[in-house]
Amino acid sequence: MADQDLLIRDKSTDPAALPAGRTLPANIEAEAAFIGAVLIDNRVAEDLPVPIRAEHFFEPVHARIYDRIAQLLDRQMIVTPVTLKPYFEADEALKELGGISYLARLTADGQGLLAPRELAQQIYDLALLRELVKVGRDLVEGALDTSDEVEPMRQIEEAEASLFNVAEGAMGGNEVTSFKSASLEAIRMAEAAMNSGGGISGKTTGLATIDEKTAGLHNSDLVILAGRPGMGKTSLATNIAFNCAEEHLKYQRDGGPFNYGAPVAFFSLEMSADQLATRILAEQSEISSEALRMGKLKREEFQQLSFASQRLAELPLYIDDTPALSISALRTRARRMKRRHDIGLIVVDYLQLLQGSKRSQDNRVNEISEISRGLKTLAKELSVPVIALSQLSRAVEQREDKRPQLSDLRESGSIEQDADMVWFIFRADYYHEAIRPDHPTAESSPDAVEKYAAWEAKYLELRNKATLMVAKQRHGSTGNVPLHFQAEYTKFTSPNKRDYSDYGYE
């Protein structure tokens, strides 16, 4: 066949840059046979094992032909060599192959119809190999070029990102999603929510009141969990991480129609891995974290701790406690965990401890903007929810009403803009504790006794109650969510519905 005489040109890699005697991986005959099969039977293009696009073809002429075929098929037209003819009469490269008659020759023997799916797979695989060649060449050229800054770690991160894109088959960016496929996914999510009994269509937080308000944690969403120090941000994040990972473990063990959990990656920039593990053990064994840390345990409590440790041994929760991570390094590590462990939820504790690129570090607002955009990009790239903890400014402390607002987010503009949901955790008992009057004694005045009694009555009303304020939600309504907080175990749970009235919600 005349394909042997085709001019070999690649859009991404220059053959001249390859070692002597080596050629780029390609199969021109397979490309020609596959296009011929599509021209004979247009239905071939509808049932392929891989998403073949024009850029996957090595020969530029084939790429242009297939691109035009795809356009015409998208318009519900019948595509044959005759209907293609008007589009290629002036194509100079096609004239070198025999002109319009080449289109007819593609369908002459019909060999492609014998195995069109296998041909498509090979075209796709060879395109990935060529992209690997390009990544390797770029890596070598970058490593040899010392004319600018020498930043090997940045180059490693960029190379890993490129390799991840190749592994995902994202050589030319994500394909446009048709409304049909998007609506089918929406129906699948609605079915999951209906069958869950609790209205969950995403990953579970393990807290019924939050799941009812948000329908769970959805893929590609960036959730900002913010609060002042002492409110329990990290405690709530570890609770959610544990609950999601445990739900995945239950699904693997028991099965079910839908998996509402997932393996979790927890990036702890503030606490070490053993400190975080200690906190989770305290939460799940319901032993005071202070007693656990100081070793003041009774025998039965140590037994509880041992049982909890055994139960958590297989938990798919992966902790990275590397300090001072840059946003690019975090994204690289997250991609690696996605490949190795198929993580379905990422938690970052906390956003302000991440670092931006060198060019943004001179301006803190720009740096936070880069970090929040990077986290949102990561959520979309890996198609997982990302929960990022964030500090609030001291403006909260200066107001009489201590409940946080969106404007209290530190460097708030970009964080608020990039987030799909913004949650504030608020505990009124924390602030009430701060105004505790002196405990009355026998010598205290009646006013002092009355003042303390009023304070104590209010404290008993507020104790162990927390509020999750959903201040922003792209896909639903905002509002307050009641939670129960066991301070001694740093554990959040959902109150029973009949107790909602005690929280001031009914």
C-alpha cells in the first residue's frame, strides 16, 4: 500500500532529536486501515475502547481526515470518501499521496473492519508512547539547561504532572462532555441519593446533619472549613476523614449498591502523623486525648485503645505530615496517592501553611490566591472533593457577635471565590467559658452568687453544642447545621432530630 511512502511528521516530538537509527513509535498502516473501516461503516466510531481523537494520529494527513470525519459524524451526516472529497481537494499533502483517490483507496480492501477496536487501541497506545518520548525529552532538556535558575525539585514536580496526564490519557486536555453524558451522571447521583435513604449523592461525612444539608462531598468540589483557634476545625476534619475511610472499608467488606466512602489522603502541615493518629485513636476509643498523651490510662481503657487500634489497622487513611509543602508539591504527592491508593477525598490542614511559588511569595494575597486556585484545580484534575482548613482573621474577636462571616476569611477574596462550599465551625460555649466569673465562696455577695448561677445555667445550655454554618454552597442552600461536640475526645457527632430544638433550629 502507498502508506509506506507517507511523510512522517509529528506535532509534539521532532524525529531529528531522536538517537540515530531510532524512530517514533507509530503504525501508519493501522491508522489508514482504521480510517478506512470508519468510512465503510460509520458505526465503528461509536463503539471504541478508547476516546480516539485527531491528535492521536501520527500522520498529519490522517489526523486532518479523522478530524473532519468526527465533525461530520457529530452533525449526523453520512461520511464516505465521496462526502469527504470537497474538504480535501486543495490539500497539498494529500495530493502527494495521490489526491482524492487516496480516500477511496482507504476503503478498497476493508481490512480494518476485521478488528477496528484493536486498531483504535493500538493507535491510542502508540500516541501515549510518543507523548512519553516528549515528556522524557523535555525532562532531559530541562535538566541540562542551567542558564536560568537551577530548580531540580520543580522540574521533578512538573515531570510527575506530565506523567500523570499521560497516565490519564489527557494528552490534549479533557474532552468536552456532552449534555447526554452529563445528565446520565446527574441521574446516577440522584439514584444514589434516593437509595441511600439519607439523601447522599457524594462521599459521606459520617455526620447525618451535614450530609442532609450538603448531600455529601461531591467530586471536584473545594470545601473550605474555617474557624477561629479552639473551635475544633482539625477535630471535625479528622472525624470526616475517618468516617469516609471507614465507610469505604465497610463497602469492601460487606458490599452494597453504592460506595459512599473512599480512601482518604490527609495532608497535615501542622501536626505530625503520630499526633494525628493519637487524636483519631482517642476519638474512636472515646478515651481522653489528654489521658492518652500522659499515659494516665486504666487497664480497661488501654484494652479499649488496643481494640480501636486493631479496628483501624486496615483503614484506608494515608497521612502526609511533610511541613512547609508548596502547592505544586502537594498536587504532585496527591497525584501519586491517586495512582497508588485511588484516593477519593483529600484533606489539607491547613491552607495558610501551604506555600506558593517563589514569584508569588512577595505578595501574601497573591500567594493565597495561587494556593486556593491550585486546590480547586487539584479537585477537578483528580475528580475528588478537597477539604481545606482555613484560619479566620481576628476581626471575629473584636465583635460582640462572635459568629464568623465570609469577610472574616483571611485573604478572603480568592478563597471565597474558588470554594464550592464554605463551612464555619462555631462553638458558643468556647466564648462563654472565656467570661466565666469567679466561683462564689461563703463570703461572696448575693449578686456574685446570682451572677455565677446565671453564667452556669447558660453554660449548661451551651455545653457540647456546636454549629456548622454553611455560608456558601454552589449546589444548594446555606444555613446552620447542629452538631454535638465531645470536647474530652475531640469528637463531633450528629444530634438526634428530636434534639434539634435544643440547638435553636426548630
